Amino acid sequence: MTGKIYSASTTAPVNIATLKYWGKRDTKLNLPTNSSISVTLSQDDLRTLTTASAAEFFDCDKLWLNGKEESVEGNRIRACFAELRAVRKVLESANPELPALSSYHLHIVSENNFPTAAGVASSAAGFAALVRAIANLFELPQSPEELSRIARQGSGSACRSMFGGYVAWDMGQSDDGSDSRAVQIATQEMWPDMKSVILVVSASKKETSSTVGMQTTVNTSSLFKYRAEVLVPQRFKEMSEAILAKDFETFGRLTMMDSNQFHAVCMDSSPPIFYMNDISRLVVGLIETVNKIYGRVVAAYTFDAGPNAVLYYLEKDEPIVLGLLKAVMPDVDGWNKKPNTASITPTV
Ligand code: 2P0
């Protein structure tokens, strides 16, 4: 059978949290136990490109990731498809001349321009691109904030990739997740001299997935509750204010403190979860030493659910930061040239 194929393509960027999301109060809806903040990286360096197509003659939903067909039976993808189709259906009811795309099957083709296995927030860019591509295909009028609520159901951190610049994910208070969505704190242009670099310490897949790890922490860590209920709300306010004031000293200090505390609650879980390794700890020591020598925050490190480091610094300090990395890690020269040695890619 043949017929018209409707298509739309889009890209979505990677984001790296500076105030970490770790813990769900609702695992089905991906409702977090605390609000979080992230910086969206430049799409020139790291992005997912996704095309969504719909046709009356497609006989089932399909998804290809980096050229390989993947299942679309997961609850998270299903939730995103269902929400987007429901919104499209409302549009079709109000405009009967529109094609009935909400009832057609979808084919999704998605590609990362970075190694998926490198453990660099690929699910965030992936689900953000998936939701935005289908929303474009369906010509939905929803705002990025409203779409972020849908992307959140694919992967929590994906809601933050609906925006560039500095982004907050407001945990919300409701049980249905209607107020758990991302908002932009500031654009990238507002703080143009902010730079980041990713050190790929290991490109191997993490042992404990974020989804499993965070619920282990929620269920077993006694430090976790204090972090989520007392420390993060204070830090959220301070970090938002530091971003708006372009106060790198405070932003960097809070970023490092929050990364260390996130890994502390991981270690306080039972069984303990270790995401950082010896090279990660070497990077921490290096940055702490440089900051001490200069008597200010020259660079700030942060580590997600893996050993890879992301460093934030101001452009004026790039010679110090990259010079130091090159001196200490001479192999640092590009993506994955030597597996399991550090490699860097500077981003904006
Ligand atoms: C973050 N991470 O804020 C934190 C910091 C990892 C460490 O969001 O289960 O892949 O899909 O909602 O979003 C990774 O968790 O988890 C994450 P799900 P997700 O970026």
C-alpha cells in the first residue's frame, strides 16, 4: 500500500545538570523528589537529530536509533506517543480538514552526533528530539514548557533539553505531573563567555542505570531525604540567582558541591553506587588545586551517573584549563581515540 508520508525533522541538545535530579516520587510519571538546574550544551558539538513520519499505510510504530531498529514497546515511549496523539486529536476535532495523523502509525529515525555509549546524557537529547519532532509533525501549538512536560515522561532530564541556555526543572507539587516542567532561567547569549569541556574518562556503559540507581537511593539512603527536602531547595535559589547575576564564583562553587553531594548520596545507598573512578577523582583533585592556587573558582567540575567529567569555566580562563588538562593528560585529543583514556571535546 502506498500513500502520502508526512514528515518533520528537528534537533535537540544535550544538557548537563549543575544541580542534580536524583530520585523520583512517582516512577511512572517521572516526577522528581527535587527540582534541578542544567546548562544546555551547544548543538554544534552534541545533539540528536530526529525525523518523525506518519502515513496511513504504515502498519505499526517503529523506531531506529543510530541506524538500528529498537523496540517502541517501552512505557516511556508509549506515554510520549499517547500524549502527543491526544493533543493532535483535539486539534483535528476542531479542524476537520486536517489529515488524521493522530490515528496513523509513526516511524521515528534518530541519530546522535556523539557516541551514545559515552554516557553523555543521550536519553535527554533523545527524548527531547523525539517529542519535538512529533510535535512539529502534528503542528501542535504547545509551548516548549508544555512539551517539556511530555518529554519528562520519556526521561526526566529530557524536559530540560527543550530549552537552550540555563534551564530549571521545577519539580512541581501535583500528583498528576501537570506542574512538573522545565523553564528557561537565562539564555546562552546572556552569559556568552561561559564555556564547558567534557572529559570522556570511560566510554563503557554504566553498571547501574540512573533509573535503578536513583530509586535505590530513595529507598535506602538516610542522607537523601535531607538533601532533597532541605539542601536542594536552598541551593536551587542560590544557583538561579548566581546565573542571573553571572556570578561564576558562586555558580561554580555550588556546582561542585552539588556534584559531590549527589555522589555522596549514591555511596550512602545500599548497596552503594559508585559512578566516579580514579581518573574522575584525579580531575577533582586537579581542579581543586588550581582553584586554590589562583584563590578563586577558575573551573568547576561536575559528574553525572558515570565517571566522565564536565568542566565549566569562563573563556578568559580557557588557556589555564585546557593547558592544565593537556599537561596532565597528554592523550587528551578528541573523542574516543583511545578507549578508556580521557578524551575531551570543548563545547560552548
Ligand atoms: C541529572 N541524571 O540531573 C541527573 C544527574 C544523572 C545524574 O537525570 O529515569 O536518564 O530517565 O528519568 O533522566 C539521569 O537520569 O533518568 C539524570 P530517568 P535520567 O541530569
